[in-house]
Amino acid sequence: MLKPGDIHLCQPGPEKSCGACCGLYNYRDSTRESLEARLEARTALFHDTVRSRDDLETFSTLVRSTESMEKRYEVIYCCEYLGFIDEEHRRVGCLLHPLQNNGEDLRDVSFYGRDLCDGHFCPSYHYLARWEQQAVVNSIDDWYLYGLVITDIDLVKEYFRFIAEGLGEAPDPELLKTGRLKDMAQRFFNFKTTWPFRSPETNRLGKYYFDGSQYMISHIDYDALGCERSRFDKIFLSLTSRFRSSNELRKAEGLVEDSISAFIDYYRDHPQ
Ligand code: SF4
Ligand code: SF4
């Protein structure tokens, strides 16, 4: 249950939303282009063919037989009822939700069932401080990136920890709503999709990888690189990193360092 004043991380506003726990990023091909095409097609199909709950079985069968259902982690369900819930296709969400169906709640037909779908609040609700949640919500206006970041507790916490240590205080999330600081934070979070040292393995997402039967936590073999554990280790794991040499590791540290320092310097030089 959300308390008054809590931020609704799943649907924080008109520019973005998250569908990660409905399996959004668990397709083997979870690139933006692929997910966008998938969600657009099933949203159109839903609106064209579903007139009542009697049509849902046919909808489900059609989606599951026409889309590739190859997964990253077999143990995580990918729900066929996740689609776009606004006209501009800026928000992902549940096509069975009452707000999409003239007040009728159809989620009881889903794999998880209505109660789980309705009552699930992922660990980001508990482990991210309110200001960290607000900072992510304010700095990202893109459903694809937002869902990847708001669910990556290590990435968010580590990024803002280094910034807070540099500033001597937590940054004010209100300052991430517009302007250079928003751009800087967004550029850092964009590493989720543009990171040059990203492992090509498709059974990995952030720090997790799937070994064929269960998913486990990755680690970076610093001994093999002849290096000490990096102070950015958690960030690197969140970015699904693979380093083939100490040179690559140093370059990666430089990218993260520059990004964090630029934010701190600008914040300090432009007191509000
Ligand atoms: S992963 Fe968390 S924020 Fe995203 S939709 Fe699920 S509960 Fe909401
Ligand atoms: S039915 Fe449940 S799992 Fe499926 S999209 Fe809706 S909320 Fe997500």
C-alpha cells in the first residue's frame, strides 16, 4: 500500500512509466526498437479485438503465437497484457487495468492474478530514499530508460552517493526537473543503453545473469585484470560490464568519474 506522499514509481506521470515486473525487459531481444514494436502491435490488437473478457483468451493466444517469446531468464514471466496505455505511447502499463476498460478490472485472467498485479511494490519502493526516487523521476522522461533505471537500486544509490559525498549533502531533486543538471543525470543514466563496455551476453541484465536454471549475481574478475576492485564496481555491474584489459577498466572509470565530477562542479558553481 502506498502512503500519502509516497511516489508512485510505476506510473509517476504522463511522460514515463515502468513495466519491468511484468517482464518488459525479460525478452531475449529487449532493445528499445524491439520492445516498442512489440508493445505497439499488441496494444493495437487489444483495442481492435477485445470488446469484453470473453475475447481475452483469443488475444492471449494470438500474441503468444505471433511474438517471439524467447526469454532472457526462463524463471521470469513475460506478460502478454503489457502495452501502451496512452495515445502518445509514452507510458507502458497494464491493458487489463480498470482505467483501460471503462472501470472493469480484467486482471484476474492474468498469470499472476489480480491481487498480485494490484498489490506488488518492487524493492525500489523500499530501498530507494524518497529523494533518490524523486531524482530519478525528475531526470528521466523516457519509458524505456526509466524502467531500466528505477529498478536498478545499486546504480541509483551509487551514483547519488558519489554525488552527495562530493557535495557534502544530497542534491535537491527539484533541480533535476529541467536544465543542465537534468541533462547530466540523464546522460549518466543513458549509460544503461550506450555503455561501451557492455557484455554482449543475452543472459545478463545488470548484475544478474542466468546460468540455465537460476539467476545469479555477476562479478568482475579484477585479479585477471591485475587490478584492485574498482570503487565503481557496483556501477559497472549495473551496466552489465565486461572488461578485457586494465586499460578498458581505466577508461570506464574515467567515463564514470567525468560524469559524476561534471555534475558536482556544475551544482556547486550554480547555487540556487
Ligand atoms: S518494477 Fe517496480 S516500479 Fe516497475 S512496474 Fe513493477 S513495481 Fe512498479
Ligand atoms: S496483468 Fe499483471 S503482469 Fe500482466 S501487464 Fe497487467 S499488471 Fe502486469
